[in-house]
Amino acid sequence: MTVTIAGVGAALPSAVLGNDHFAPLDTSHEWIVKRTGIHTRHWLGPGETLADLAEQASREALADAGRSAHEIDHVVVSTVTPDRVTPGIAPELATRLGAPGPPALDLNAACAGFLYALDYGCALIETGRAHCVLVCAAEALSRITDRTDRSTAVLFGDAAGAVVLSSTGADGSERPRFLLGSDGRHTDLLYADLEDRVLRMSGREVYEFAVDTMAGQTRKVLAECGLTTADIDCFIGHQANVRILRAVAAALDIPQARSQISIDKVGNTSSASIPFALWQARGAGRLRPGDRIVMAAFGAGFVWGAGVIRWKATPNTAVQTQEETCPT
Ligand code: UT7
């Protein structure tokens, strides 16, 4: 049994903040664009909830996949900023969508959370325990941003992205593959603690780890699948900094035309950044059925992930590409 991404959706809060908003913090539009690539970001306004964004993104993903909420048999939400301490967003999301009481959980793997959630969803389908899994990443980083600290305030945004994972029903064809990892020795380089509840980051150090790890893990997962950079139709890295994305693409020899950049409009939206960028790639007409998408992410923990999965693959797509299959 193999798995594909059958549909994608995304949602943003209505309030858009330009770089000029941060001028009182002794920063400038020029500095922010040059060092990060960010032009605007969206922050949740009064009365908006993360569940609202998650619902909107998930409804669009279901419509794109041509599936109804009744077909969902598992819901996973990646977030570090849920609406409440407990319960998580996933049960509410399932109910809002009208899904018939599926297992529903939130997970927190920081900026790599979407890839952890994808791996989990794919495993459920590959083992026959689910046929249709909704994976949503929803983040309101504005809730844990120190709005007085110019070194972090300018970076973060709020967004949700969702995908529907479904079985292609084709055994023996190319399976998704994910490499995940962690190293808890670097917790103090990026964290939000219980006392002040805002993100603190040693940006330069995190930058170096992010480039090396995302490039290294992507190289490794491609090698494990017997693939090369030439086999990538679309590369989507965690959108933390446009310079990180360019450095990773350069290290892997991925042409810019095949690397999706969306940080310019939304900033760093943690685990929502990859599904949001996927949604943008789809909207820009950059994805064709059967395309091979490669993703990489890195975040607080440290945690990281890299993975390969097909976009809207069908049994026919799988048969055509059977000679290049990943080892199982
Ligand atoms: O999503 C999870 C993973 N996160 C990441 O991967 C983020 C990784 N880090 C980064 O993207 C970058 O390190 C930042 C964007 C956070 C910072 O860029 P940088 O080029 O690494 O700058 P820096 O931290 O080395 O700081 C350079 C200078 C410093 O001034 P001095 O000491 O050289 O005088 C900072 O105080 O830039 C200063 N600075 C600013 N200046 C104007 C820091 N933030 C700002 C600012 N405006 N907003």
C-alpha cells in the first residue's frame, strides 16, 4: 500500500504587517529583506483562532483532493501554539469538518512538525490502519513572539496549511520516505520557556545548523531512495530565511526554479511553512500529478526531517515509475 498527497489547502489571518511596522524597534525594511527575504507576515487578530485557520485550510485540502470529511479516518495537527493548553486543536478540527469521530491528536515537533506528522500519517496508511489522513499544520507564532526584540519580532508569522494523504492502492510502487532526527544538546539555542513564553533564538548558530542539517538529511534521504537531485520536481524547505533556502538549494545543486520560496509574503510560520509553500506551488501551477516533492525542515529541539513523497500520484503514475522505486 503506498501513499500520496491528494490535496492541499492553506489559510492566513486577515491582518498583514509590513516591515515598516517594526521601524520603532530600530530596524529597517532594507535590513529585514536583505537578511531574511521577508516583506510581510500575517498575525492573528482579536477574535480569530488557530482552529479557524486550520478549518479553512483543511476544507480546501479536502476539496482539492475530492474527498469528503466522512472519509477521514485520522486527523493529525502539528502546532506549538494551540488555542488552549489542552485540549489540542485536532478533535475540534475533526468536529468542525463533520468527520465522524476519528482519532485526532496534536503533535509538537517545532518547525519540523509537519514532516513528523506526514511520516505518522503515511505509516498509518502503509500499515493499513487508515486510508485517508488529514494532516494540518497550524501556527500562531505571534502568540510567542517578543514584540520588543528586533532580532526575532520581524521573523515570525501565523498560518495554517493542510494536506490529505490517501492510499494510491498500488502495492510495490514508490513509497514516501522520511528521515527524522533530534539532538537535545542544543535546546538553549532556540526555545520558549514557561516563564516568559516567548521565543529566544541564537540566530547565527541556528542558521549554521539549519543549512548543514537540511542539506545533509535531504542528500541522505535521496540516496536511500536511489534518487539524485535531477529526480526532484519540487523542493520545499522550511521557510525560516531565504538565505538558508538558497544555501541548501546550492549545496544540493537544485535549480532555483525547482525550489519553492514563500517566506517573502508570510515570514517564518514554523511547521505551517512547508504545507503553505506547497499550496503556493500548486497555485502557481508548478505541480503536475505524479511529481516528486522533496521536503526538509529544521527546528527547536533540535529536531529535523527530510522526505520524499509524490503529488497526486495514481496507480498509473506509480507503475510508470516503478523502476525508480524507493527501497521499502
Ligand atoms: O525556524 C526555526 C529555525 N530558525 C532558523 O533557522 C533561523 C536561523 N537564523 C537566521 O535566519 C538569522 O540568523 C537571523 C535572520 C535571525 C539573523 O540574521 P544574521 O544575518 O544571522 O544576523 P546576526 O544575528 O548575525 O546579527 C547581525 C547584526 C547584529 O548587529 P551587530 O552585532 O553586528 O552590530 C544584530 O544586532 O544585525 C543586528 N540585527 C538587526 N539589525 C537590524 C539583528 N536583528 C536586526 C534587525 N534589524 N531586525
